[in-house]
Amino acid sequence: MLNNSISARDYDAFRQFLEEACGIVLGENKQYLVASRLNRLLKELQVSSVGELIEQINKLPRSGLRERIIDAMTTNETFWFRDNHPYTLLKELILPEKAKKRPSQIKIWSAACSSGQEPYSISMVIQEYLKSRPGSLSNNFQITGTDISPTMLESARTGIYDALALSRGLSSERKSRFFTQQDDLWKVNDEIRSRVRFSELNLMNNFTSLGKFDIVFCRNVLIYFSSDLKRDILRRIAQTLVPGGYLFLGSTETIASYSDEFETVRHQAGIVYQLKPKSTGPTVPTFPGITLSRE
Ligand SMILES: C[S@@+](CC[C@H](N)C(=O)[O-])C[C@H]1O[C@@H](n2cnc3c(N)ncnc32)[C@H](O)[C@@H]1O
């Protein structure tokens, strides 16, 4: 299928479908992107146009086609220890703070984890922290990696990566410490994998069933969404965080104008957002026998 073979009408219908299905907002002139990402699927299904594809989804809503299109359209770029600063902050600020309070368990959510590099990098930092300060924290961490893409999750669950994936962001020291070579591939060691669980989740849907988290990584995914959806997701993330919980966004993403429920914590390594204490509203003085009302 050629870029210009998507009619304006089909392109509009496809943009609407994609935003409703997974929140991704396509720009005005991204026909080339749609064409290149759907090419294989269209060939396999012997469907000649994007319009026909949309018709098929409407005709056969339970065929799994919707999910395959979302899978094809998501950008899954990721690498180990992306941007470094979240991992430095975890090691130098958050884990030492937790060590003082000694909670029985620490729960961390990697909310768009792609092929798993983010949650496994978190687990590696925890491993390094526990090793450098034995006994400072109990080894009871639960890291939940979620993503909308079943293909990415399948790959994340295996914990197996090729040389190219491994070359991105991983020092040779960490590679030899945390991976075992299997022919041309490398597998994340069990001690790192054992803290991480993966499940499929569309961030547009309710995620209260995941429970409460101490730390949320929601990095490099909100950029694809509308302002309204960003606001909605940040509001719901605030509800999943424990009091004083932390939120990491991508380095090109900001919370400004989307949420006032977090304060910015600036550390020499970078920025993290912390859930503000709940406001209890203005205090109303009470006098015996007199009822005062709140505005
Ligand atoms: C660019 S990757 C970011 C991966 C990782 N967080 C990082 O920063 O390296 C974005 C991920 O968001 C996922 N995604 C896109 N829309 C989503 C949605 N509505 N719900 C959950 N995940 C979504 C994609 O499948 C993709 O794996």
C-alpha cells in the first residue's frame, strides 16, 4: 500500500478508531506512518485499504483484529536505564528514604513497559542497592510491568534479548552480572526476573485492580495522548499512589498544566514528582452553640 493510497476519509476514520481504542493521537499528515506500520497486516489479511480494514473491525469486533492493529501502531522504543536519572534517584533518594521507614513491601509500577527493559532496570538497581547496604531493606519488592501490546509483553516475559537490544544502555559490568548467555541471546537472571510480573493493560481503562504503588514509572507514553487523556491518566495515577508516592515521567514530558496533585522534587540527578499530601480544606473554627458553614 502506498502512502498516498489512504484516502482522506479513510485516514480520518482510522485516526478516530486509534484514538478511541488506545488514546494515540495521530497528526494530520501521518499517512506514511499508518501505511508502513499496517502494510504487513493488510497483506496478510488480503485487505486492500485502511477503509476496508475499519469495516472488518466493525463487522467482526471479536476477531482480535482491533488488538493487532493497536499492536502494529504502538511505538515500542525502549532501552536499559533510559535517561539514567530515574535510576540514580531511585538509588540515591527513594530507596534510602524507604530504608528509614522499613516498609514490609515496596510496590513499583512500570506503566508502559514495552519489552521489559524498564522494569528489569528497576530490579537491577534494587539488587545493587540491597547488595551495597545489606539488611537496610527487606527484599520484598513487587514490580508490575504493564503495556497495551501483547507482543511486547510476550517478549518482556521471556527476559531474553539479542545483542543489539543489550548494547543499548547496558554497561558490560551489568551485562555480565545480571544476564546469562544462551547462544546469541542473553537471558535476565532469575534474581532480577523474580521481582517482576507482567500484565496487559490499556491505560485508558480503569487500573484500580492493580492496587496501590509506592513508585510509578509512566515514561514516554503520555506524549502520544491528548491533553484530556493525559490529565485523566495522571489523576488516576495519583489515586493509585500511596501518600508521598513518587512518579517518574519521560524526560521530554512534564506534569505542568496536567495535574496539580504532585510537587516537583529537584535532585542533582534530575526531577521526580511526589504526590502532595491531601488537602483537608480550610479549617472552620467552631464555637459552642453556633454552626458555621463552609463556602
Ligand atoms: C515508547 S514506549 C516507552 C517504554 C518505556 N516506558 C520507556 O520509557 O523506555 C511506549 C509504550 O507505551 C505503550 N502504549 C501505548 N499506548 C498505550 C496505552 N493506551 N496503554 C498502555 N500502554 C500503551 C506502547 O505499547 C509502548 O510499548
